[in-house]
Amino acid sequence: MKSRIFMLMLLIATAFSGMLPAQNAREKQDPNDIREEQQYRLAQRYQRNSQFDYVIQILKPLLQKRPGDVRYYAALLDAYLKLKQFDNAFNLVDAQVSRYPENPRYIVDAGDVRYKSGDQAGARKIWSDLLKKESNDISVYTLLANAYIENRLYDETVVLYRDAIKKFPDKSFLVRSLADFHRQRLEFRNALDMYLQYVELEPQNFQSAARAVLSFELENAQIDTLSDIFEQKIRRSKELFCRCNCWQPNFSRNTNATIRRCPFWNRWKQTSHPGDIWKNLPELRARIHRMRWRCGRISASSSDSRNPIWR
């Protein structure tokens, strides 16, 4: 009995001692920092409620005190733009460019403000000059792509991503970003091509790419078209699927490829935990069923019914 009481007291003492460092840290925290954080959270609440005047009242003095805080800057700039206070937005961005001339984010924002204010030519010049000056900085391409998408410059976004991929061929995230962009734009053929390129660069990330492709909302004609793209890709890049350990020797090149025969899908269904995929993504299984029956080349007596991916 005494030993149990001793052990209980020891556990309580240990737990209490573990709480002391956190308590001491809170006590040592500067009250001004706590007050600033509370004000910022209040500004976020006003921002969510579209009460941008209050956001400006709170964040303007906070940014003056901490000009390097990107959170304050981004929220304040957003408030100015939402209220179409372009002069204030210009002044804010120019001040940040003067303070941090080597940070391309603020230069991109300068072009963004000009574009939203109606000076599209001025915005394009700012962006073009930045890209020429910092063509070896991959972050510039990402920042510009976000600005282009924000301003619905979709053709320019595609050109920018393709230029970046050519310049940085080892940066697979650029290929994935372009694939996601095409998917969001419902440009499924382009998206599929980019996802296959991404898998070629990052075969270990096959599952995420497969889930993205399976999320396509397709019509019958689109299924046939994408199936043809699979076949063409396989013929050109057999090495890709060998690297994924999914090349099927009995794959017939004399017949049209179907989704069930494509090594892209075979690799996906051979994952170590296929049940977990379906458990987390039940809607994809239903979509696969629809695609299977709508693509009339797959018979009901197919042996694929024994495979978990088709069940």
C-alpha cells in the first residue's frame, strides 16, 4: 500500500514539474507581445467578417512597429485592395520595397497592385523586369504564378510554368503545380500529361498523382481520349513504368489501352495498403465503377472484378 502511495506521489510530482517550464515561459513572455498577438487575432476576425476598416485601424500601427512581419503586411495590403484604396496600397508596397529591395515578393505585389488598379501595362512591365533580373531565382516564378492566377492571367501562367520547368528540370514541384493548375481549370488532357511527367520525376509520389487523376469528372469521349494518352505515354516511356515496378509484360500494344490495363493504374492498385486508400477515398471507388462501365470496352465478366481496385 505504501509503495502504491509513493508511486502515485511520484507521478504527480513528475507531472507538476513538467508543467513548470511552460508556466515559466508564459510568465517570461513580454506582455506587449501578448497584446500584439491578441490584436492580430482580432484583426483576423474582422477580416473574416469583411470589416476591413477595422483591420486597417489595428494592423497599420502594428506594421509600423514591426515592418518585417509578413502577416501584418499581407493582411493590411489585402484590406486596402478589398476597399480599393489603391493609393494606400501603393504607399505600403513602395515602403516595403524600399526597406527590403532584395525581396522579390514586394516587387511582385507592386505589379499586382498596379494591375488591380487598372494599370495593366505598368504591372506587366514590373513583372517582366523582375523576371529578367531574377531569372535564376525559382521563388520568383512561384510568386509570379500566384499573381497571374490571382489576376486570371491563365495563359501567362501556363507559359511561365513551362519556362520554369525548362529552366529547372529537376524541380518536380513545378510540374506538379502545373498539373494541379490544369486540373483546377478542368483541362484534363493537359493535366494528365503533366501528372505523368510528375510521376516520371517522382515515382515514389505515385499515389497522390493517381488520386488527383481519378478525381477528374469525365464524359465518355474524354475517357477514350485519356485512355489513348495513356497508351501513347506507355509506348514512349516504358522505362518510366519499369522504374515504378509496374510494367506488365502481357500488355498488348495491338489493342487500345483501357484504364484497367494501363500500368499507371496497375502500379496504384499494387500499393502496400490499397484498402487504406479506398477507406479514405470511398468516392473514388464509385467514380472508377462509373468510368469502367461507361468505357464500353471492359466487359462485365472481366477478371478485374477479383481485384480490390474494381470491387
